[in-house]
Amino acid sequence: MADNIGEIILSRPDIQEKHFENLEEKIGINFNNPELLVQAFVHRSYLNENREFPTGHNERLEFLGDAVLELVITEYLYNKYGNPEGELTNWRAALVNAKMLASVAYEIGFENFLFLSHGESKDEGTKARDYILANTMEALIGAIYLDLGYDSAKQFISRWVITKLPYILENGLYMDPKSRFQESSQEITGATPVYRVLDEQGPDHMKFFKVGVFLDKEMIAVGEGMSKQEAQSEAAEAALKIKGWKGPKVNIIEINEEK
């Protein structure tokens, strides 16, 4: 990027008020190219209302960052653990899913730096906002990779994402909630969970479901969602919290790096 473009971007009041230097300090990374850093936080909806904005949206950076994130985590798991491929795949999926990436984005404080349309700005604390934040995490990784290279992207991912792996393994989060609840309930009580639709509202193209999860005749928890599967997953997750069950123990096979 030409120096004058960087100066234009950094001199804009709408960018200055975001104080991206605070983000750089938080993550311990100083960008050479401010355009890439800013672009990582630009949602497509913002450009619809601000067509003169000097960067594009972040979707191409997100595409790149997704690949870098998966490679770094795959490389780490391959070198660190001797578990079968299927187990490592599940661990990786738990690290790169939207829920985990959004939680890291909240931890860092991404919301202060987003460029969103007026409509999108109102959706704080929603699943839609979580999805935007998860995509922004991938876009930032893509921006770091382009600006500073693979090693810097790897350091960022190691610090903010891979460090969540012990928590994932301890709490069985590498399995979906329904599987975790079923395995735990069968092991502890000998009962298999049953899911029943308690309520169904809305037209066919926009259904809303309320589902209860039962052990024998006792309803343990209720979940809601735009599909039966989503509502069942929410119910299972709530039931795990109510019961205090973490899911089955995982057999971790660490590779001895000294060999």
C-alpha cells in the first residue's frame, strides 16, 4: 500500500475514533499496513451506507484467515498429540467453530472496532453478532498473515485460540451437546435422553421451536431455536449445565518431543 493511502486512512475521523492502536497493544501486534487492519473489521453492510469508505469489506480476508487458522491448528495438533485422526479433527473443529472464535473476539474487545451498518449495530449479544465477530477473527488472522507473515499469524493463533484447548478437552466441548449429554446420561443414570417438541410457532419458512429433553419422565431442560436440531442442541447444553456434567473423559496421547 502506498504511504499516502495509509495516511488517508489514519487521518479519517471515523477511523481515528476507533483507536486501533489500542487493539494493536492488546494483541501485541503492530501493523505495517493500516489498511489491512481496518479492513478486517469492515462488515459488508457498512459499505452499503458508506460507499466512500477507503477499504473494501473483510470477506476476502476472512476466506484467507480461515485457511491459515485451520493450518496452524492442524500443524499444532499433529505435532503435539498422537491421538487418531478422527479425535484430532473433532478437537480442531471445537477450536475453529464460530462460538469459540466469537468468545475470543469478545475477550479481546472486537466490538469497539467494528464497522457495521445502523441495522447490524443494534444486534448486540445476538447470534448474528457472534457470527460477525467470528468472521472478523478470521479476517484479522488473514490481515496479520498478509502484513506480517505466517509466523506472526501463528503466534496470534497460539496465544488467543490454541490456549483454549485444555478447557475444551476438560469440558468435552469437542463433542456436540447432544452427544455429550447422551453419553453422560447413559454412563451416569443408564437412561437415554428423549427430545420432545413442546411448542411450534410461525409459518413454514420461519418456524420457531421449543424442545424439552427428558430422562425417563423427568424434563431436565428446555431449548429454543429456528429448527428442531438447534432447539435440541440448546436443550442438551442447558441440561449439561443443570446436571453439572462435562461429558466423557478423553484419552490424551501426547507426543514426546524429545524422541
